Amino acid sequence: MASIYLIRHGQASASQADYDKLSATGIEQAKKLAPYLTDKISRPQHIQRGSMLRHEETATHAASHFDIEAKISANWNEYDHQAILTAYNSKFATPDGIKQYFVKNQLPKSHFQTLFLSAMEKWIQTKDKSDKYPETWQEFTQRVLSAFEQLSQEFEGKNALVFTSGGPISVISCHLLGLPLEHFMRINWNLVNAGLTKVLLNTKTKNTTLSSLNEHNLFELAENRHLMTYS
């Protein structure tokens, strides 16, 4: 029996023009993971990561001490949330545009979840290829499950680490639990930055089972609670 750990990236720079980089908190989260991963699994035999900067930075701070070169695959990348928001409302094309919309309409920050979920629902229900969406929902889920299937079939070690995003982790979790993939946001919205999801792999049959989801005991410790984030 082997274990595949799907690790969500540290906090991204949600309030900045360039979302795809770790915030100061995200860097600290990733650094906290380094000794935690060593204690938990000793040493992995394989590491993969998406090609996004936040994946690279999280892997660098959390796993570079293992001295294992990470295999990079864009199939582990997140969906394009900015394109999805823009397709829903052109005023949401930039973080600044979203801020201005909320100020103008006197909306509370909590309303963003409602808008975001509506934008995601529109994306999921759009079947045809469109200039509005660089990637369709079907293409996204297919590439994520393809990456997971390939790793599951080819991995022959004891422990593997995958540094990715909340979307891919949520899609894979739904797949393993036999839930409709369209419900993935119910998981995605609640994933903690730098949290771990563990998948058990039968090395003989190649069958996979979800063992734990969104494990973040590290950030429930009193000295680390200030690092609990979800973006």
C-alpha cells in the first residue's frame, strides 16, 4: 500500500493584481510544512507539482529539503478563476474591478462567495468551447483526472507528494467518493491552504481510496492558528 498526498498551495496573493504568487502568510505556511512532512512521511519517493508559481513556491519551501526533483505537469494546475469571473461579469476582469463593483453597490465582502459560486455554475453548465473560457469545465476535469490516473498507474514507491490547487484536489476527492464532479465546489470552498489530502494506492491492483481530506492539524496548533487561511 502506498500513499499519495495532495497538497494545496499556501495562501496566494488574492488582494494583489498577480494572484499567482504566495503571500507572506503563504510562504510561512509552506515553511511550516517542511518539518511536518518529514515527521509524517519521512521521505517521499516522488514529487509532482503544477506549473503555476504558487505551486513552485510551495514545493520549494515545503519539500526542497528532500532533495528530489519535482516532476512538473500543467495538468495539476487550477482552473482560470479570473476568466470565469470575467465571463460572468466583465466588471470582474481584475481584482480592482471587483473591489470597485462591491464599493459602488455597497456589498459586503461575504457576498463574494455568492457571486463566485454563480460564476462557477455558469462555467460548469457551458458545454461548448467559447472564447470566454480558455478551458471548459469538461476539459478541466479530464486533464486533472488524467494526471491523477497516470500517477496512480505509474507510481511504484511508498509515498508521493503532489503540490497543486483546491480545484484539482476537490475534483479528485469527488471522483474517489463517487460524488458528481459538478459538486466539487462544496469541497473546494472549504480547503485550507497548505492542507493535505491523503489517497491510499494499492500498488498491486492500482485501486485508489480517499483516506483523509483537508487534513490541517498543523494549523490547529495554538502557535499556528494565525496561519489558517482559505485563499
